[in-house]
Amino acid sequence: MDLRPLTNKEIGKIDEHVAERGFNDNLLEKAGRRISGLNWQGKVIKISDRLGTGIVHYLRHVVAGNEWSAGTTLEEYYDSISQVVRDKQTKILISRYSGELQVGFTREAGKYAGAKSSGLFFF
């Protein structure tokens, strides 16, 4: 394979693309066990409920997981992810999950850390 390291400009394009797009809440994901029983928009979530991908991640990591600061809203969660992705200190990883390539971002949680944060964000 004729591979070369990505340039800073190419990495910047990846950062901006992900930071601008964020989660696509038109893509639905099964709620699962971690958020079943939570109340979302006046409805108790069941394992089999299908919600937008960003909403599922928000409920898992912010509401149920307490990984973000208490009281973080969905909009603040989306904004914090965008800020972390744009931060030049954030590390970018490329991996394969279930046969699909994915881009991941990791950085110290800093001001966003909640009570049960590991101290690192990975998304």
C-alpha cells in the first residue's frame, strides 16, 4: 500500500467536516438497556425504542452515565463535541468497527467532565 501521513490541512478538513455535521438524528438507533427506563420528552424509554443517534448518545453518556457536567442540555452536548473535535489538542483515530471505517476523537474531558467521567472523552 502506498500510504502517506495526512497533512495538517487534510486533518483540518476532517475536523471541520465532523464538527459541522455532528450527529444525524434522522438516523435511528435502538435505545438499549443503558437508557431504558429514562424519561425523554414525556415518555419512558423502552429498550426497543428507536431514537436519533445523537439523542441515544446524549442519554447514555450525559444523562445515564454522568460523564458530562450535571444539567448539560442536548444542545450543550452537541456544542461541546463540536468544540472538542475542533480543538488542536484532540487526538484523531481511524479504526474499523463491524467492518466499517470510523473516525474517533479523544481528549481530556476538562471543563466538560461529569461526576462519573473517566477524565477522557472518546467519540
